[in-house]
Amino acid sequence: MIRIRKSYFIFLLILSLGIFIVSCSSPQKKENTESAAVFVPNPQLIAEQSHETLAIGSSAPDFSLPDIYGKMVSLSDFKDAKVLVVIFTCVHCPTATHYEDRIIQFTKDYKAKDVQVVAIMSNSNMGLALEELGWSEFDDSYENMKVRAENKKFNFPFLYDGDNQQVALKYGPAATPHAFIFDQNRKLQYVGNVDQNEDPEVGRAENLRAATDAVLAGKLIENPVTKTLGCSTKWAWKAETVARMDKNWQAKPVELNEIDVKGIKTLIKNDSPNLRLINIWASWCGPCVVEYPELVKLQRIYGARNFEFVSISADKISNKNTVHKFLKRNNSALTNYIFSEGDNYKLIESVDPEWNGALPYTILVGPGGKIILKTQGEVDIPKLKKAIFFNPLLK
């Protein structure tokens, strides 16, 4: 009886301990889950309206915007800073990305001087056409903001204004990046560029530093207004322009030609100066059909540079009409082929003897037939974009 009571006591002790641990850990887990789900982006169309750049002496307009973790950040959160530097920037613009390291270094150098840097991404992804992304790895979505900030290890808050652009309308940034420097009373003392050197190896944020030093010293800034150079702000009302560009692409002819083993070997040899993306697919292959539209987007994004996408259908030649219809539905206005010899084992050997035949099959080929990337099965689109974007051939 004593043994039973002792065992029962131990059981109750273990059970109580378990309940205590769960009760301590659950609220924290719930809190983290809730904080992670605070903000969900919702880009909206807005009517075209006037927007002037804030004038020197103006008070800093208030804001409340989510950062990359979903936490809402307001102007009042920086009330103790002697100087507030607000920089409107984005993810897709090559000029903006060239300035990132300079802004990171500036933030590091001026932190001890009570200077607070805040970056705001106010572009609407709705006003950004695929053809405008040819010099970027990312578009201006909230998700890509987070990726960019984490990759570059931003040491300043990076806030999202892409839903309704209400903060951008108040400040009036003309391009990215566009800097606004406010004194301790939050009066605008400088507006313009970070520096006048687009080359990231040359510029040191000279104008930003000089203006900030003057504000800290209580002195007048010699040139309080400077011009800024970069990609124009992508306002949501530019969605009409984006739709027109989509329509123009959709109106392009979609052709389908036949290709044999000899032609495929010539394609892979790649005597052109371009990066050549070759995708082998079939209309009866589910993964092929799913990923194909994303590959067409790559042609729109990078086609103005040294890049071309070529598609090869492994369908039977008797299925040519079905293949052509699929290509038309997906606006495949690029170089399209269907294998004409019938024996797909010949196709496999002519492309890559190591290919096991699974579709889709994707290869990225440089001039002279240099294989840069190859994938059996569905391709990792972000990995593929990185391989394309960072290749030195893209001039």
C-alpha cells in the first residue's frame, strides 16, 4: 500500500511539473505567434493625386508603419533622437541597392551621436511592371523587403508603406533613394541625395554626413536641397501603365517550330553572347505546366539584357496543336520548339546523358555551352533568378 501511494505521489509530482512547464511556455509561444501574424500586406489601388516634396522647415509628418517583423513603428518611437534621418528607398531599384552599404555604414558611424536612421519602402508593387525588374533580383513586395533586409543585415528600421502609400504622399519622395533630415524639433533641414556618386565603390554618403553634422552643430546647411537620382516612385495609379504593358506582351505572336537532335545540340552549344535558359517540358506533365508561366516571366524581366529563354516540348509531333494552344494561353512570345524526331530517348541523350528523363528539365547555358545550372524536376525559381541576375554576362 505504501509503495502504491509512493508511486502515485511521484506520478502527481511529474504531472504537476509538466503542467507548470506548459503553462510557462505556452503564453510565450502564443505571444510570438501573435506578433508574427500582426501584419498582412494588402496593396491597394489609389487614385492619382498631387504629391510635392516636403519643404525645408516643415514638420515631420506622422506615420505608423510595419517593420519587417510586423511590428508597428511610429514617428514618436524616435522622439529621443537628436537627428532623424528618413530615407525613402526600395528593393528593386539598382541605384537604391547601390546605396545600401553606405547607409548601413552611416548608421553605424552616427549611432553614438544620437542620430536615428529610418528607411521606408513606399513603392506599390501594383505600379511595377515585370520589364522594370531586369536590373534586380527582387520586386518591391513586403516579403522581398524582409529577405533583402535580412540578407544585407540592415541596422536601421525598414518600414513598409506599399499598401496605400499615405506616408510617401505626405513626404513626397521623387525617387529612390531620397533622404529627409529632421532636427530635434522634427523640422526638415535637408532633403535630397545621400551623395552624388552612383558608384558604390566611390561614394561615402558625403552629403548626408555634411548635412547631419551641420544639424548636430546647430549650423546652417550650405545646400539644404539637392537633386536625387534613382528609380521614380512606383505609385499605385501606375497600375494602368503596367496593365498596358501586359496587354502589349499578350499581343505578341507566339510561334512553335520543330527541332531535331542536331538543332538541340546547336542550341546547347550556344554560339550567342547570351545566357540561354532551356526548359524541356510536356503538356501532359503537371509540374511542367505549373512552373511554365514563371519561366515566361523571366523572359519579360531579363529579355532586354543578354538573356533568352527557349522552350522545347517533348510532346509527340501529332500533339503540336495542343502544345501551341498551351503556349498561346501562357503568352510564350519567345523561341518555342517541339521535338520532331519522335523518340524522346534521343532527346534525352542529345541534351544531357546524365539526365534521367524526368520532366521538366531546365538548364542555364552560357556562351560556348558552359552549363551554369541544371535541374531535373521543378526548378527553384529564386535560385534560378539569382544565377541569372548575378551572372556577369547580363550587361
